[in-house]
Amino acid sequence: MALFRCNKCTHLLELPDSKTGESLACPQCGQQSPVYGTMFFVSKLLDRYFDAQRQIARLKTQTTPAEPVATPPGPLAEIDLANTDLFATELQHGPIFEWFRHKQIKVHANMRGVDTTGFFDEVAVTLGRNLAVLKDVIERIRWAQQKEHASTTIHLDRKSAEEAREISTFCQQLYDYSFVTKCFHNRPENNIRLILQTAPAIRDFFNGEWLEWHALMSCLNYAKERNKRFSCARNLSITLANNESHELDVFMLIDGNIPVCVECKTGEFRQNIDKYLSLRKRLGLAGKNFLMCITGLSDEHAKGLSAMYELTFVNERDLANQLARLF
């Protein structure tokens, strides 16, 4: 699909791709105007969108005097990645829709999947940075949820003093952000009792969705640090030409033409390798652009699996570094 927008009367019209680059007379006013490819048109809209966000941020700064803060250059400089709904729009997803359309793949995006105004991303980042210590907490919560228990107890007696502090801090964060309804620190018995939430979103989070949030934030931080133009999506539903359906955990399109897909696994993954090899080929991605993020995988194991298969295996700790190595 190509787009015609009259420079005089702003009349907008969809045209076949074959018309891209031509100059046509506006059917409404007769003014000659060029026909643009959808990707080019959406890219320009995104540039204006982020420019408007920068202008708003500057105006807020002018009306609220504060000490000058050094910020990185580019359209993402003023955006708090951990607290924004700017990515949860059709406009932001536009280049991704267009990329899949050119491959004749149907796509549906979960807009809320990239809305970071909640606290899912903050807790996920904490887990991703220190899973070795905090793994016992989420495993006990997940087990209790599966058994329909109302609470679970985290024992600290076999933990080092530093590990106990980190677990206590994390459990308090879960309570502060309402991931649990109560948090009791029982110092005489050296344990923490958590009263669980039953909301489906919280259950899904502890059942493995936290890793998707961690992967999303790793991608967003990568793009911001390097001032990259991008579109991002989480829980992206696609349907291939043969009606085969898949859900992509995290998908990012960098600079309009560099796709990165991150599939996240918190449990057994080996039986899925063939499926993801086939999906990578269907999407036309290079092995380095299709990442398998596996929790607890050692760096050596990840390197070995990446050498065996045309996929890139990585653990939650090294995901950000792997993104940096790609580009």
C-alpha cells in the first residue's frame, strides 16, 4: 500500500505499491503531489510525534524550574522508559505492521503489552538483574499459585546475610507495588510470609511473563542509549500464509528495517528449538536477530547452543550485552 497526501488540501488516499514515487493530481483539488511508500510516511509521522513529545517536555521544564540535568541527545532523551504509555499506540506499532504486511503475514498487537506505566517492568528488571538470589521467591509464589494456596513462606535461615537482605528488599517491593497483599517479616523464625494476589495478570507475571517484561526493557534501554529509531511490541500475534499462528514475546524494528525477535523461556526449552528454527526461517530473520532468552542458562551453554543452531541463545543477565553485540 502507498499513500497520497495532497500538499494543498491534505486529502489522503491509499494507492497500490506500484504508484510509489509517482506524482499525481489530487482528485479533490487538482494539486500535484508525490506518492509515498507507507514505511516512509509512517517514519516521518513518528519523527514528528517524538518531536512533539520533546517540545512538551521542554515546556514543562520551563514552567517548573529545576536544576539542569544532562540527558542523552535524541527523541527518547526526555522519556522515562519505566513510566510511559507512548509506545502503546497504533502509530508506534505502524512500522511493525508494515514490515509484516510486506511478508504477507497477518499481525495483531497487544497495545497494553508495551505500556510501562504499571510496575511490571520495574519488578521484572529487578528479577533479571538478580535472578540467582531471587529465583526461590518467584518459584515459591508460582508453586503456591498453582496449588491455589493463599500464601507462601520464604525461608532465610540458609541464606547469607547479603542474600537475606536482597530477598527482604525484593519482597517489600512486591508488597509496595501490590504484587502481594501482605508481607510479614518474621525475624524470630527468620522467614517472610507473603499473602498472594489472585489477579490473573499477577499470576501470569510470576508464571513466566516477567521475563518478557525484562526483555522488553532491555531492548528499550538499548535503543535509548544508542539513540535508535524503533518500533516495539510485546505479545505480538501473527498468522502465517498457511494459517499457522504464533505469538512473538518481544519484537523490535530498529531504524525501520532491522528486526529483532526475542523469545523468552523460564522452563524447559529444548522441545521448542525446531519450532523456533522454522519460525525464524518463515520470518526471514538471520540467526543473530532471533534471540532465545533462557533463564539460568550459563554463558558457556548459551555459546555452545548458538554454535549448534541458527538461533542466538542468551541468558537473562547477558541479554543487554547481546543486543549491543548485534549492532
